[in-house]
Amino acid sequence: MTSTVDATPAQWPSEPRPEKPAADADAVRRARRVLAVYADGTPRETRGQRLYDAWQLARSLGADAEHELMHARFDAGQEQRRSELLGRLLVPVPAGELLMGGDPPTGYAYYGEAPAHRVRLRTFTIASVPVTNGMYRAYDPTRSLGEPDDLPVVDVTWYDAVMFCRWLGLRLPTEAEWEYACRGFDGDPEPGELASYAWHAENAGGRLHEVGRLAPNALGVRDLQGNVWEWCQDRYDPEFYARSPALDPVNDDVGTDRVCRGGSFHGFADMCRSTLRYHEPPDYWAPDIGFRCAGDIDPQ
């Protein structure tokens, strides 16, 4: 494997919280109902887009209002949940440099992969496996009933994925973070090695597989390639690479679809490469789309 990652540490200033207009009283009452829990602690609302919209309204009111509105459903007990569900599965990824994107020498070139460009990333954490049915049922007891706990959760929208991560005090990885973690300092596996790392059309038998059964990459992260496409934070813009910032890039401005990465159990091996960009509307769901969690690490 050929490395495209330089793990030289670096630090970047944090972005200020954007100012947003205050919401009217009726909108706040609606958000409060959406974010409420019943007396036994079960959620009143589980639909990701409604929860996301309520969260964005809460954020627009400032940090104190966000804390008050989000506390019962999302913030109370957050650290304990994160420890119980992910524990040691959160892998620290050191800061460094990535030659992101590019034109593959052979195979299928998806629109938007070029040009190759260097970016630098601050240190972050990423889950070593995708979110599973068992993990997701702790958040929404009505989902994936009867499905094995260790299979990756699927049929989730981007909104569902974002709000699950928010429930744990985490977030989705950015597209750059996902690709950086996927390379694992060693680059993409050679074609003959891919079956050791990824479930795809040639070895998956047309079905999902339990997470964590194949080899990890050099960072200790598994299943980034194959099994399920994974939602990323970014909006999809095929021209973003031509204007991408060099430091910690994320596209949250242009485009309506959201990025998916990694290929799936019924995609060909070539679609599992780390540079391939796929995208779907944020309210789309499918039996081969899942996600994993990521998070920030405060600079020392």
C-alpha cells in the first residue's frame, strides 16, 4: 500500500458559533413537543428530520436555550451512553495531511473525485465500526426489530444519523476525515487484498455482514470500505474540490444531497475505494446505507 497521509500534528482555531434570528413562541412550543420524552423516558418523536429541525431551531436561540430544550431527550446521561455503547470503539486519529481525491488509474471514475488536492486535518476520533442495530435500538427502540444486534443499522436517513450522533455528543465524520481514516496511513488495499478488509459484491454473498469481522486498517478502524455506504457530514458538490479549503475542509454551504462513502455489500470492489464520492438526498434511506460516529478532540 502507498501512504498518502502525513501524521504531523497541527492545530486550527475553532469557528465561532453563527448568529441566527430568534424564533417565535409557537415554533419554540412545537420544538419542545418534538424533543420531549414520556414519563418512562421513551422518546416522543423518533423521526430524524423532525428532530433535526427542532434541534436547529434550538441552536438558533443560543447555547442556554439549546441546553434547556435538548437536555431531557439528548443531553441527560450522554457520557454514560457514549461509554456503554462505544466504549473503546472510538479511535483517536492524529492530525496530519492527506492527498484527497484524484483520478483512479483504472476502473470507474465517479464525477467529483478530481482534482487531487492536499488538505490538513486536526486530530479527531472515529468509531472503529459502523453503528449497529443493537446500538441504534438504544436510541430508538422501534427500529430494526428482529434484526441481529451486530449487523450495521441500515435504512437510516442522514437526519437519523446526525441525531443519533448528537444523542451521544458526537457527530458524523466530514468527508475529508472519512477518507483520511480510510487510508489508515497505508493507502487503499491492493485489489487482491480488499477481501480481507471489505464486504463487497465478490465476497459478501449478496447480504450484510456483522461488523468487525474483517481485518482493521493501520489505525485500527474496520469496515470503512464495503458492507454499507456511510453518511458523511458534507453536502455534495462535484466542484467542491476545486475550491476546498486546505485546513479541515467541510462543505456545508453548496448542494442539497449529502455525501456517502465506502461502497457496500452489493457494489463492485472498485466502488469501495477511498476516493469515490456517492451522494443521496438527506431524507433518503436504503438497505445498504448506514453510518458511523466521529468526534472532536480538544487541543492540549
